[in-house]
Amino acid sequence: MTKLSFLIFCTMVSFFSNAEQANKKAKKVDAKCHVQLYGGAETIYFRTIKSGQLEKLAKKVVNRKVLTPISSDKKKIYKVHECVLLKDSFKASASKRIDAKTAR
């Protein structure tokens, strides 16, 4: 009887730890960044990231080639002005202006 109880306990612990890992993997958020491309064009770049990665996103996308609404070719990001969650608004007025013009 005690072996059966121990086996059931171990199974339940394993099940709950797997459920916690699944919840950690599912925590993704949408973000947007006001970026300047090589050549001087400015646009909004959208990305889905893990929930704790917003602060690191600005450094992560510099010098990356990304698809933009400006062109069908990939363009390289020169500078990131600001990154926020998709549901939030930008702080800088230039970022807000470009965000208003950008199609979703």
C-alpha cells in the first residue's frame, strides 16, 4: 500500500512540474520598436518575445536584417529609439507619429 501511495505521489509531482514548465513557455508578449534603418528611414518593428526580454530587445535587434513595410527586401536596423509592449504607447512624439502611420 505504501509503495502504491509513493508511486501516485511521484506521478502527481511529475505532472505538476510539467504543467509549470508549459506555463513558462507560453508567456510570450508582442512588442514594437521605433527603429532607424541604414539609409535613414524610420519605421516601427513588431516582434513577439518572451515576457522578460523587453529590456534587452533594443540591443538584440541592432544590426539585424528585418522585413519592413517600407520595402519587400530585408533592411538592416541601424538604431533603436524606443521599445514598448504592443498595447502600450510610445513616450516620444516622433515614435507616436510613426506608429500612427504604420499599418497593422
